[in-house]
Amino acid sequence: MMSRSMLPLRRQAFSPTVLCAALALAGCASAPDYKKPDIDMPAVWQSSAPFHAGAPDDSAVKGDWWTLFDDAQLNQLARQTLAQNQSLVIASAHLAQARAQVTVSSAGLFPAAQLQAGAGRNRTSADRPLASYASPNSTIVQNNYQLGFAVNYEADLFGRVSSTVANAKASAEEAAADFENTRLVLLSELAADYFNLRELDAEIDVLNQGIVLQNKAFEFIDARHQLGASSGLDLAQQQSLLDASKTQLELLNTQRVQYEHAIATLTGTPAPSFKLAPSVVALAPPALPVGLPSDVLQRRPDVASAERAVAAANAGIGIARAAYFPTVMLSGSGGWDSNTASTLFNAPSILWALGGALTQTLFDAGKTGATVDIAKASYTGAVANYRLSVLTAMQEVEDGVEGLAVLDRANRQASNAVNSSQRVLDLANDRYTGGVETYFDVITAQQTLLNNQRLAVQIRGKQMVTSVYLVKALGGGWQRATLAAAAATPVR
């Protein structure tokens, strides 16, 4: 038989062994150390266009980037969108939920305490089963007063709670990035729809001017026809051109209404009660800083969201692994219990209890292993999604940079084409009036001029929309001050 004097020695020899084993098991259960996935980034963009270099800063307030375009109407619509757009309300609610979930998960790191109080009066039955054959039962009527507390705590030896907290924090950061991305996407769509609408306003204006000129030409040909100076063919050709232009005008008006309705929804306004008056505005895109490809990773909220999803999935592996190990619960309670209120706080009424419980799954038919496999597969998918988001970002920026460079060249060529076709029309009119050319040449020149004018307007509209999407691809955030600073930075 072991003597009492030997027990402390045995405990001292045993305790470090148990502690080391527990620490080793805890290391196996915890989530893998998180490291942001590696991404192969190109050194430069393909385009040789002279874009300014921009300094990346994901932590900076993104600001009202749409004010770059100096359009008061767009600024007002953006304010309405931020205040009333329902998708933004949904994203904000998701963010609030995710932040609250962090508080819920973090509560597991601390003991939970409850206060218990009660009072009652009860009567026992004399016919209840006997506790002892030597002691007959009797009816008892008595009071019962209770006041106490209980404390419960899960000892996080194997990292389940800490992994849950890490998962919740990463998910909250993901939701914050999703909110920023929703804001960026919505305002980008608003600006793109707005400039598409203004491009249609300009194109409709060009077509209306063309119709006015075509009407005058029709009246001129009609007068010459009545005098016998021109043929019925000339009159019919001019009428056909006029009808075709009016048909195109109707189609453009239909497109404009669709963009107007889209803007109404984005601003949280019912489409039937929303109206945006036509206006011909100067369409001139601002110069935008681009910087290095790696800068995009530090600016894009969707890339940040995808990376935070990887961190959350990594913590999920730790949560799943913890199921392999015991759950250790510590508890304590105390208080007072008496049959009279006056003696409730007397020393004999005191009661207390301390205890612990360990729960270990012995057999679950492979459920825990499958759960860990699910968590690992989720992590693999999150990494792939993160890398895909980076590739998509690279594509969008490259498309925007190259697209603006091409559109800039196309805009200069379109302006030259308009000037040339105007000279051709003037010459054709002079030669027809002098009887040298047929009216078919005038018709052709009119149509060419109108087509070139519309094409020039369309290109300017595409420049504005491409600029908007390039700002979106770069993560937003550019303001006048940052542009001024970027303009003074040497091109990379």
C-alpha cells in the first residue's frame, strides 16, 4: 500500500508528463499557421501608354472617387445611391451580423456565469414509494427558498474556441471587404449607366441635328422637283434617308429609357417616378494613375475579401481538428437553500459544488475525419478563389489600360473623319447645285457625316465608361489630391 508521504512525489513526477502530453495534443488540434497564399505577379503592364504611377494603400478611406469626373448630376446620384440603395443596406446588415458573431465567438474564451433565484411551496404525497420500509411516509407541506450562482467554462486545451474566434474575425473582415466591394461595384455601375445615358443624349442630339439638315434638304429637293430641276428619284432617296434617321432616333430613345430605369433602381427610386432630363455634357475622361500590378492586391476590396476567406477557411481546419480531442468543461456553483426566508442566509443554508467533465467521442463512423476533409477542401477552394480573383483583377486592369489607349487613338481618328466627311458633304452640295453630281452623292455624304459624328460620340462615351471600370479595377479611392500627386510622380 502506498504511503501518504509518497503521494506528493508521485504527483510531481506525473504532472509535467501530463502537461507535455496535453500541449502536444493541443498543437495537433490547433489550426495550421496562416500564411497568405503566394501569387506570381507580373512586373509591369503590357500597355506602353503614359499612365501615372499610383501609390497603393488598402487602409486608406476610399473617398468619393466619382467626383473625378466633375459632374454635379453624377455626384447627386451617387449620394442618393449611398443613402438608399438596397443592396448596400443588405451588405451593411451582413457586416453587422459578422461583427456581432465575433462577440458571440469571443464569449467562449471567458467563463459564463448565471444567477439563480427561486421561491416555492410544495406538498409531498403520503402514498409515494417508501425510501425505507422502517420509516412510513407522511404528507409534508413546506416552503423552499433558493438563491445561488453557477459558473461554467470550457477549457480550450485543444484550440476549438480560439479557432472559432479566428474564423469569426476573418469572416468579419471578409464582410467588411465585401461591403466596400459592394459600394465600389454599385457606384461603378451607376457611373457607367450615367455616362452611357449621357452618350446617348449626345448621340440623340447629333441625330436630331442631322434630321433638321435632312428636312431642309428634303424641302430643297422637293422645291426643285416641283420646278422640274430634279428627279423623283432624288426626292425618294432623301425621304428614305430621313425616315431611316427617325427610326434610329426612336431606338436611341428606347435605350436611354432603359439606362434611366437602371439608374432609378440603383438610387433606390421607383422607376415610374424617376426622371433624368436630357443634357449634352462634355465627355472627357480624367487621367488615372495605374502603378505596378502588385498594387492592385493592396487596393481591391474583392481581392481582400477573397484573402480573408482563405484565413477563415484555415481557422475552420482547426475547428474541425478539435473534434478529435476531448471537450473539458469546468463548473462551479454556490448559494443558499432554506425552507424559510428568514434563515436563507444562515451558515447552515450555504451550499456549493465544484466539478469538471470530460467528453471524448470514441466512435462516430468517420464523421470527424470527413469533417476535417471538408474543412481542408474548403481551404483549397478558398485559395483557388483568391488566386482567381487576382487573375481577374489583372485582366480587368490590363483591359482598362489597353482599352483607354486604343480609344484615345480612335477618338483622334474619329475627329479627323468627322472633319473630312464635313468637307466631302460641302463639296457634294456645291457640285450637285452646279449640276456636276447626282443627288446620290449628296445622300452618301450626308449619311457618312452622320455616321462619323455618331461614332465620335460613341467613342467618347466608351472612354468615359472604360475610365469608370478602370477606377473600379484599381480598387477606387482616387481623388483630385491623389491625382495631382500622381501626376508629379515619374512613370514606372
